[in-house]
Amino acid sequence: MSTPIDPTATAAWSELEALRASFAPDLRAWFEADPGRVGRLSLQLADLHVDLSKNLVTDEIAASLVRLAEQTGVAERYAAMLSGEHINTTEDRAVLHTALRRPKGAEPALVVDGQEVDRDVHEVLDRMTAFADRVRSGGWLGVTGKRVEHVVNIGIGGSDLGPVMVSEALKPYADAGITARFVSNIDPTDLAQKTADLDPETTLFIVASKTFTTLETLTNARLARDWLWAGLRASGAIGDDEASAADAVAHHFVAVSTALDRVAEFGIDPQNAFGFWDWVGGRYSVDSAIGLSLAIELGPDVFRELLAGFHAVDEHVRTTPLERNVPILMGLLNVWYTNFLGSQSHAVLPYAQQLHRFPAYLQQLTMESNGKSVRWDGSPVTTTTGEVFWGEPGTNGQHAFYQLIHQGTRLIPADFIAFVNPAYPLDDDGRDVHGLFLANFLAQTKALAFGKTAEEVEAEGTTGALVAARTFEGDRPTTSIFAPALTPSVLGQLIALYEHITFTQGVVWGINSFDQWGVELGKQLAMQIAPAIEGDETALAAQDASTRSLLEYYRSHRRR
């Protein structure tokens, strides 16, 4: 286990502290005095045009941030990750989500811990492709001989957030008459509502759980199995015998798991289980077999294009100097805002309704990765870590929380994401609606950066106390990310961009971005409390006073 470098002990950190002490941001003046600012701070990342010019950063600050990356070993840590070193120290694992999108035949071949990674990855990908083609073509049929029309993915965390986000984002590419739905919450409402209008004869369930022990996923899988049996029996499609029940599960359930014994015990043919590896973290797994529902709904070609987008960004990070490396620069800017300017949250604002689940996806990616208070060697962190990521699509957010970003007292850096060409071009009375939409995207970043002075407000005829209310101080930092269209490749690029932003911050802070021990305690306690929910008096007595009181309230009001 290598000892992380303390960022606060580096020369670059001292430089940044000195720069912060005399820092007086003025984006208006910077833009007026420096015609080349936009050109220097506009970068290309595959298909993404990234404008960093409206961030609160000078050339001197940017140079010091790059030196911070150099002095904390960001490039070296990235190389270690790509090579398969066990940088997930607390679980003694390699971190190889980047291997999931390496093209077939990539050189040199990747062999880690004796495993031929490239071969194994493409073996699973080829099996996914064959299965997806079989379902899409009608070669896979339900127990009554009908084609699959609906795929229901049952998973939670990374087994849900990634697939549902991609499904929503790439819905225009769904071309086989198959729709995907996603069940994650153990609240029975989730499964009940997602299956309410489905026909058991045309529904395929995918149970996504690496160990096939996840409480929420297995509970929902059993409920789905009961729903399938009840519906098929009610229609007379199957009988009440065990053989008919087993046949129904074999035709309507597949698994994404490596626990083949548990898969078989559930009733799923292990031949219909698609595996992935312990070096794939849940929140980095959408490009693994966890994406099976996407390969079916959208098609294998779309899924492979998604993977190619991921890989393009991986290669950019690997080959591009730090000073032009987009994900690393964006990660460093987040460090600047978090550790030097006191920012606590970060908004992601996609001007694309298709990306309405993207901020939720990023919440797990960023906060589960970097919400840590110890470094990868177990020592306490020396800095503030992590950010609260949040957001909604524009223009909805403009009518909700943008007020706080524009005129509130908190510094909230924001990433704006937009696409030149829409999936659904429409006109309203001769006007391009998408053009009007993008006018809002451009206007918001302009307003946040440059604001509106009291003199400008008064020049419009406003007087008295209203002047202050209508003044915008500006200097609210934003990054603009533009792409020609939301294609599968572009979506892969966006996801990988934020993966590597998160990685950069984790390395600077010296933390392990690839474990998530913080989610375990609540799971363990839930298993201890469950018997008290069910009436066990000993389990009830073992609880603290508050939990015991809440349990008694529950038990006294529960209607069965």
C-alpha cells in the first residue's frame, strides 16, 4: 500500500493559498482585457466542445493547479489504474472499468492477476450481443411462444442508475419495439407500478446482482417471480405444478451475476447468466453486462458505440498533457472551488430532457466515490473532500433553483450541457423551438458570469430599493459543454468525462474513490431491526430509545 501524497504539503498548494489570499474575481474585466481567454480555455474532447473560460480562474491559478496534479501524482495513478495495479486498497482490487471499453485486439493485451482481461471482457460482450439479437429478432420467446415486448431490469445502485439513465438518454435509438423499465426500490410500490400494465407472457426480467445476495434486488426478484406465476396461472398459460413454474422462470428471467449457484437456485439457467468482475465497481458498471437491458432495448450496435465513446475519453486522458487534459482540468477546478473558495455543492444542468436522469447518475458516481474522510492508507484526510452534486434539466431548473445560483450567498459552480441538433426538431409558428431552448442555455451562462450592475439597472429606469434586488453581481462560475448531438458515443464521452473528473479529485485528496464502506452500516442495522418490525420483542428491546419509539409507532399503526 503506497502512502498518498499530502496535497497540503506540496509547493503547488502553497502557491494556490497565496493566490487565494489576493484573489478578486472579475470575469467582466478579464474578458475585456484578454481577447484570447476564450480560445485558450476552450478545449476539444472527442466530440465535446468544452468552454472553461467562465470559470473563476486565471492563467496563474490554472498553472498552479496543473502543478498540483503533477505533485500529487495524478498521471502516475491513472497509469497504475490502467495497468491493473490494486489501487482499490481497502478491498485489494484492481480498478479496470476502462478495460470494459477497450476495443477488441487492443495492444498490448491486458493481463491482470493472471486473467486475460481483454479476452474475458469481449467474451461476455459477444454473449450479450448474441442474446440481445436473439431477443430483438424474436428468437427468444416467452413460455407461451410470444415475443418479448418489455424488459424489466431489477437492480439497485450502479445496477440501476446507469442503465436507466442511458435508456432515457438514448430512447430515440430504441428500434425493435421493446421497451425497458427499471425496478430498484424495495418499496413495493416500485415493482407494482412498473408491472401494472405489463403482460407476463411478453415480459423478460433481468436480475442484476453480482453476488445475487443484494437484499433489495433479490426481494424484488422474488416478487417479480410471484407476479409472473400469478399472471400466467390466472390466464391459464401455465398450471399449478412445479415443472410449469420452473419452465416459466426459465423463459422469463435471466441474470447479470457471477454467483451461478445462487442463480440456478432461483430458477434461472446459468447459461443465461452474464458475469462481470470484482474489478468493476457498481457505479462504473453500466458498460459491463449490467448494460444488458440497453443492448436489448437499443441494440448491440448502439451499445458498442456507447463503449467507443467511453474509450475515446480514456485515450484522451492517457495521452493528453495535463494542461490540455479536459477531465483532469475540470477535476482540478473542482478542487479549487472546494478547497480554496469554499464551495460545497456542484450543479449539473443539462439542456436536454433526455438527460433528466444524468444528475442522479452523477450523484452516485461522485459522492459515493469521493465522500471519504480517510485516505487510501487509512490516515485522516488533510483537506475537505467531496461535493454535493445535484441538478435538473433546463429550462425546468430556471423556474426552480436558479435564483439561488444567481443571487444567493453560496458559490455553486455549474456545468451546462447542450446539443446543437435535437432528437425531435419541432417548430412553433415558424420558430425553431430547439433554437429558443439553446438561447436559454447561452443566456444563463452569460448572466451568471457577467451579471448586471446597479448602473445598468438604473439605466433601465429602475430606482430605489428595487435597484439592489435587480442587480446581479455575476462571477458565478460555469463550464459549458456542447456537442453536435446526443449520440451513443457522445453519451459515453460524457459519462467517462465525469468518471475521470472524479478520479482526479480523489487522487489529489489521496482517497480511494473505488470503495463505499459508508453504505454498509445502514444495511447491517436494517437486518437487525427487521425482526423487530416483524414482532420480535427481543430485537425491539435491543434498539436505542428513539428507534424503539419509532418501531412502536409503526407497529401500532400498521394495517395488514
